[in-house]
Amino acid sequence: MTSEITWGDTVLVRVDAPTQFHPGTRGSISGFRDVGQDSTANTSTDVVQQRHRLCLVEFPDGHAIEIPEDLLVKTAK
């Protein structure tokens, strides 16, 4: 299995992720957004502005949020 995260992959949010990203929760990748170091992302959290690739993660209850890729671990379905 390749470690690169792609569309449709099942991922686990790392347990050491900030609480707003739902650590320890499993979800599916439904999109990506690349942001630069001078991010124009509409967020007040430094943790997002320091990253370059955000993944849209959809959770089993249907809600989805953008999470920095390095806070995700690809898992088996």
C-alpha cells in the first residue's frame, strides 16, 4: 500500500492532532486544496496556515472539514 493520500482513501486523524480536527476519528478523503505559506485560507488557526495541502475529510456522520495532510494517516478500509 502506498502512503500517499488520494481521493477516496480512508484516513485516521492522528491522535496528537489539535482537538478541532477530531483526533482519533476515521473518515474518507473527498477533496484537496493547496495553500501557500502566505495562506489566504479563512481561518484563525496557525496550525492550518503553516501547512501546504489541506484534505477535505468526510466523517461517517456526513460532516466534512479540511485537515492538514500531515495530521492524517492512510488506513485500510
